[in-house]
Amino acid sequence: MNALAAPPRNGELGFWVAQLADKRPSFPRFTGQDSVDVAIVGGGYTGLWAAYFAKKIEPSLSVAVFEAEQVGYGASGRNGGWLSAMPPGNRATFARAGGGLEASRALQQEFVAGVDAVLDILEAEGIDADQYKGGALVAAHTRAGLGRLVTRRDADLKYGLTDDEVHMLDRDEFQSQINISTVHGGLFYKHCARFHPAKLVYGLADTLTSMGVRIYEGSRVDSVADKTLTLANGRVTAARTFICTEGYSGRLLGRRSLIPVNSSLIVTKPLPEKAWQQIGWDGPQCLNDSAHTFIYAQRTADGRIAMGGRGVPYRFGSGTGGDGATAQSTIDLISQKLSSFFPGIPFEVEHAWSGVLGVTRDWNGGVHWDPASGIGASTGYAGHGVTSAYVGGRTLVELAFEKETERTTLPWVGYRARKWEPEPLRWLGVHAMYRLFGIADQWEERRGSSTTSLLARFGSRLAGLHE
Ligand SMILES: Cc1cc2nc3c(=O)[nH]c(=O)nc-3n(C[C@H](O)[C@H](O)[C@H](O)COP(=O)(O)OP(=O)(O)OC[C@H]3O[C@@H](n4cnc5c(N)ncnc54)[C@H](O)[C@@H]3O)c2cc1C
């Protein structure tokens, strides 16, 4: 990194949103009284997909989206830009929850199909979000990390992925795609596409407008009860309401059902062609690694690297971190990771930001529909949320309109994790887990051990992440 460089922009909802500041569609604030067939709380991908499929099921429905801030304010405008086939949770847990192995395989298949389904819709609707399906590479920097990838691939095959869809790469094969100096080998996943998060949000919002969906910004919903949404300056009656507020769900779904876990990103200035020749990465593969405190990255369409990781993991009392201002220590941590992957390449960080994921007590998401109250929710994606938002938003609509499909019987439909502990226990628990993961990474690196450290196993158990 260049020590003399100007400090990067920080927060401001992140680089993707800032880059499109003069192209952002804007929508009115809701005031007064209204009545709609479908009310949606939250203008991120889940809410927007739910609105899209409500209109697809029945174009004459009146559909309104109420967004507290601006569309894409949450994780949907700030994420790493991976459209991946990873389901939102542990496939073994979903298998145990009912339906067994076949049900979990069906979930995995829906997420594989979901990647192409989203890309097909973007093409059909003319949405250009820099999307490109180039797969994903997972790097192992330690022998223990490589061992975890072997185990992970075995599980992938068990849950229905094929050899063609996920395969191991040795060090040379990996470096021929992306020349990471520290890599021991890795995994390649076929079903993953890179995209520009804010372009996707705004493209969907424009499409919805042309379909007749009303979108309101600056319109926070304070409560939903008796088929009525109460806002600061108005009330709306709705036969069906979908709560799509992910990491911001505390107010409407309860602070102990889901917590906001922080994730942070940096983006570099565009790299010169010479640097790309050294790095390789001439395709649009997404990149992450098998560390316990993992990173995720993409090469952007305009030739930058966007890399994310975990900084401050959780704020006491479920704070959501406003516009995403990020501690310098986190920016340094992710920047050092990037430099260790590609030594000798001078990166300059242009922007750093953070956002929140919605995480349940066992890190498994769920889609819920209650016909009696007319309220549904799709949440808890824990960082695998882009395809989940599509599957979840679509499933909500199908459940609410009694359409039986391959999605309505998936094992995350109706799945509920137990509640999070009250504070200060949950703050202590999440921080302890990340601390253990950090120490475990250093331990595995220094020792060169081939097995996952006991500390990491204990951290996973603490978090409810174990099989
Ligand atoms: C830094 C980061 C990187 C990530 N990277 C990836 C990735 O590369 N791939 C991936 O698959 N997933 C990723 N995720 C996760 C993914 O982005 C999210 O799971 C997904 O965007 C969630 O979409 P959503 O619509 O459910 O929630 P959000 O996008 O969070 O939207 C919720 C919206 O609800 C609004 N809201 C909240 N309360 C109210 C209220 N009371 N009234 C009205 N509106 C309200 C909020 O303002 C917000 O706009 C990442 C997340 C983060 C934070």
C-alpha cells in the first residue's frame, strides 16, 4: 500500500452507491392513508424481488414498497457483488430439520438454478449490473485450510453438486488463474457471478416502477399489526405484508431473533494493466479463502479489486452502523491481506465501508408466512444473501398466494433457529467467536498444521456453526 496516499473515502453507504450518486433513482416519502394488496417493508433485494414476483403472479395487484432510508441503503447496496449458489445456512441442519438429505439437496439445487434464473431475468428486463458468470475460486493459504476445502467439497458432492460444478485445484492450477503468492491450492465453483450491487438495486427498482409498483423512500414502518402498517406520517392497510429488513429486523421481528453482524469492504483505485498481468485474474472469477476469518473479493468491471472481510464483528445492543463508516484498523487489516496475496503490487484504497448481515442464532435463514396475520418474512441469510433474496422473495409471494412450487417445500421454509441470548451475553459470544477464529488462523499458519485448530472448532460450537 502507498503510505503517502490520501485517506480513502469512508462510509457514505459504500463505493457502489457513491459511484452512482448522479444516477440514483429517487422516490417520494409516504404520507397519508392508503390500502394495497401487498405491502413490502424494506427496499433491498428481498423486498424488490418480492414486489417483482407479486406483479408477475398477478399484474393487477397493487404493490407498494416502504423503505426507511433509500433503496439499497442496507446490505443490498453495499455487498461484495457475488451472486453465488451457496444456500443461507448449514445443509446438514436443514436436512435434520425435516425432509432429510433429499430436501437439503433440493435446497442446494434451487440455489444453483437461482444464479442462472437471476441472470436470465436481468437479461430479459435489460438490467445491466456488470453481471458476468465466471465462477468462484476459494484459496487455501494453509494445509489446514486445504483440508477444510477437501471436506467441504465432499459435502458439496453429497448435497448434489457435480464434479464439473465444484473441483479441487492444485497450487499451479490456482495460480494460473489468480497468482496469489500464499496459496496452497483451492476449490473452483462454477455457479457464481460477479456483479455491481448498486446497479442491481437500481435496475430492479426501475423495472418495478415500469411494472406499476409504488416505491416510497424515507418511509420507515414502525409497526405491522391487524393488517395495518403504521408509519410516522401515515397508515396503510394491506391484505399481505412482507417484512424484508434482514440485518435491520430488530424493530419488527424482535432483537433476539436475528442480529446485525458487520462486514467491511475496501475497493482499490483501478489497477494498471501491468499489475493485472502480474496478478493474472483476467477472468471475472470471484475470490474468497478458507481462513476462519475469511475474505471475499471481486475484480470489478472497471479494473479495481473490491475485497471484504470482518472488522468489528458486532455492536453492543444490535447497532447497525449508520452509513458504514469503518475503523482504520479494519481498513488496514483488509489492505494487509490484499498486499500479502499480491506482494509488490502498489494498491491505493479509494473507499472503505461496512454493512450488516442478518444472522440467526445458528446462522440458518428462513422464509415464513402466517396466513392468519397476513404477515411474512424472509431473513437470516448470514452473508449468502444475494441469491437467497431472490429465492426468498419469490417464495414469500408463492406462499402468500397459495401457489405450490419447488420452492414452497424447501427445508428453510418455516425453519426457526432458537433465540439469541440477551445482552451482554450475545456481544461477548460473537466477539469471543471472532477472537477464537483470528487466533486459530494465526495458529494454523505458524504451525503449518494439517488439521483445523481446536480453538476454531470451539468457536464454531459457540456460534452454533458446527454440523
Ligand atoms: C458488506 C457485505 C458484503 C456482502 N457480500 C455478499 C456477497 O458478495 N454475496 C452474497 O450473496 N451476499 C452478500 N452479503 C449479504 C447480502 O448483501 C444480503 O444478505 C442481502 O443484500 C440482503 O438483502 P435484503 O433485501 O434482505 O436486506 P437489505 O439489503 O439489508 O435491505 C433491508 C432494507 O430494509 C430497510 N428497513 C429496515 N427497517 C425498516 C423499516 N422499519 N421500515 C422500512 N424499511 C426498513 C433498510 O433501510 C434496508 O434498506 C453481504 C452483506 C454485506 C453487509
